[in-house]
Amino acid sequence: MALARSYCEDVEFSPMDATRADVRFTAEVCAIAVAEGATVVNIPDTVGYTTPEEFRRYFERLYELVPELRNVRLSVHCHDDLGLAVANSYAGVLAGARQVECAVNGIGERAGNCSLEEIVMLLRTRRDVHGLDTGINSRELARTSRMVSRFTGYAVQPNKAVVGRNAFAHESGIHQDGVLKERTTYEIMDAREVGLESNSIVLGKHSGRHALRDALTQLGFKVEGNALNQAFARFKEVADKKKQITALDLEAIVSEEMRESTERYALVSFEVAAGSHREPRAKVAVSGPSGETVVGEATGDGPVDAIFVAIREATGVDSELRSYTVSAVTEGEDALGEVTVMLRAHGRLASGQGVATDILEASARAYVRALSNALEGAAIREAEGVAAEAAAEPATPGP
């Protein structure tokens, strides 16, 4: 700890599985860490085992055994194995912790970690109880959640607190009546506080590059040069199939284009023939890592499966589909469809997402992107292995 402190001013100490360890032993170790220069002491509920009341008592006992803890920042790191990560983190805050280790959408090991958006809005909404808040711009929570979901391939459940699609939806007649008369009747948070207000940005196929750039700027995207050209080309492609392009559509399009620039594989074209009295058949063209375009044809158990098999034929990559999900980015008959694919290839699991008004096209894009991510991961792992092997080689003796 002292060595770490000699290199930087902020050093955190975190005893693994603290909540299941003997509190006296944990206190002894924490006291040594503080004496040696730790500025943050993190108490992790590593396997999500404790309960809020137990966690509160644990902190109280730690403060009794190690009064020096009041001179450093106390932190909590909770897992969600029993669905208590947010509740336990909140209990830790009430007991004196002033740092919460969390993740967007609650992503983390096993069942996940404390959800950032949930703990932020819990602290803000019930500030009347504890008088605490964070400096986080909560209006970016919903958009950040969607971005992380797209980049990781992990969908956000519709009924997830704060950022789920149904978090501010009211179906019951009595609820609808109450909300229309007075929003706070059935809403403890204003949807605008988490960035879920409806956006008035509506573009169509006749909109120009300047209008697109202005709309993206309003959404917080700074897109210029070739990136703007690529986004505009994709925008026009989608606009030809949709009557109007909404803010959510733009967000999905730009997110997709930002990822495509680094892809090892890219979908060039696809054709599908299917019907109730014929075997589905697909033909795809894919550009490879070296820039060449390869073509594959195949049949399958339905048009989507035929596309996936054809992609495997074209790329020559042995891949196994592990999951396939479809969701709508926006509403209406011309809504953009978002497909998430998870597959195993190149010895690793990888996910990819595709967005299009045509679900078959979105599926093809998602599968190709997942292959790209798998190849990218394999290349990184191989490079790390070569570097480790080189580092392990003994030095050549001199003359």
C-alpha cells in the first residue's frame, strides 16, 4: 500500500468477500491499509450474499473497530445475486459510505453489479430522507443505457427501473386517468430527469446533410468529415424506407456507423428466397479483412437461418449461434428493427447488433458484426500471447 501511495495520491484498498469474512479480521486488515496510506477503503459484497440490515450493522461495527476509517473515503461494491445490489449499496451510503461502485445497466459478474442509473435516481428522488445526491447529469442516463446495450449486445429488460422501456408507461385505465390529471399520482420521477422526454427532431428522405448534422448535434453527437458522410449515406438508405426519422432512429443509425468503421467483416449485399412451399435460400456477399468480397449461398431452417449459414459459407468461419433477439427501436409499421446476435467463433463468445427496417437485413448485419467482434477479440488475445511469450524469453547472454 505504501509503495502504491508513492506512485499516486489516491489508492483504494478492497478486501475480497468482506461481508462473509470475520468482521474483526477485516477491521484489522483495513486498519493496516489506512495506516499504510490507503485513501479509499472499499467493502465489497463480492457474491451478493448480505442483506441491507446486515450491511448496515457491518459498517457500524467497522467504524467502532477502526475509528480511522472516518478519515478516509468508505466505498461499497455490491453484486446482485439476490437482487439486493442497489438496496445494499444504499444501506452502505446511509451507514457512511460516500462512494458507490456500480455499472450502467447493472452489468457485471454473474447477476451483475449495482445499477448506476438506479442508485443515482434513488439518491436524487429520496434526497428528503438522506440529504445526499451525486453530481451526475441524470438526463444522460437513458441514452447512456441504450448506448451500452447496443455496444455490449445485452438488452435492457422492458420493466427495468429508471431506464426500461416501460419504466414510465401506464397501461391500467385508472393509472392513465390519474397521470393525465396529475403526473405525480403514479410517477415518483419525471421522465425528463433521466432523458426520456419526447424529442421533436423529425427528419425525412428529403432532409440534407446539414439538417442531419444539426439534428445529431442536438442529440450530443459531433460527427464531421467522412464519419458524417457515412452516417448520411446510411440515413438516406433508412429514410427511403421510413416516412419519418426520429431521434431514437438517428441514435441507432449513428451508433451503428461508428462501429462499422473498425469492422473486419462488412455486409455488402444479400438475397433471400423463401415461401410456404419452397426451401428458404440465401445468397450473401461479405467484404473480408483484406478488402476482398466473398459470396456464400446456403439453405436453412427459415430465411434468417439461411442467411447465417450463407455468411458462414462466405467467410469460412466456423461459428455457433448462441442467442438471437429482435426488438423495435421505435413504434409504427415502419419502425427500425434492432437484432442482437451472440455467437461463438474463434474460440470466444461475441455479440453484434444490426439496425434496419428489414429484420432480415438487420439479422445479417448483426451476424457479420458479431463475427467481426470475435475476430477482433481473437487478434487481441493472440497479440497479448505473443507479447507474454516474448517477455518470458531469457535474455541472450553477451559475449
